[in-house]
Amino acid sequence: MDENQAVQYLESLIGQTLRVHATDTRIFVGSFKCTDAARNVILANTYEYRHPTPSAIRDAAQNAAPRSSVDSPNLRVDMTSRFIGLVVVPGQHITRIELEEPPQQSRVRETIRAS
């Protein structure tokens, strides 16, 4: 991809919802506003998601109903989230960026693949 194509692609993402994964395992989900030469990403209307802490997992395991089988129970512990609004995610800490598509678009894409 040449520089012009890369710029056009980035411009097509402006306003789209991105999921940005950071080196410390946090995930930021927000509306893409811009980036710069250092690969910093600015998101608006952003939510920050964090994996559960080890203590939250222990608490969930202790509160789980005992099972009759010898197998350990499957636990479901939700990620914590908070609204943080406008955020700059430093490029050096970004591990992955995903485009979050509205449900209608993903269904259309699956229909096209099935054809």
C-alpha cells in the first residue's frame, strides 16, 4: 500500500468505532478522530475495559455454587468498564486495532461470503 492509499484508508476510518488494545491489557473502544506520525490514536466517546483482577476471580470462585462433579466450575467474571470520553492512546503502547462494525454490516458480510 503506498502512502496515498494509506492516508485514504485512515481517512475512511474517521468517525468509525475502533477497539484499541494496549500493552497493559486495557481495551479502549471509541470513535476514531485522528492519528499522528508517532502512531498515537485519539478516540472520542471512549470506554475503557479492564480484565478482572485476580482478587475478583478468587471472589467469584469462592461464591460459585459447589458442583457435584470433580471438575472445577466454569466461572464468568465480567471485565470492568468506565467511560473516559476523549483519550489519546500512545502509539508505543498499542498492540492491536480492530474496526468495530455495526451488527448489520457484519450480517451483510456473512451473507456475501455464504453466496
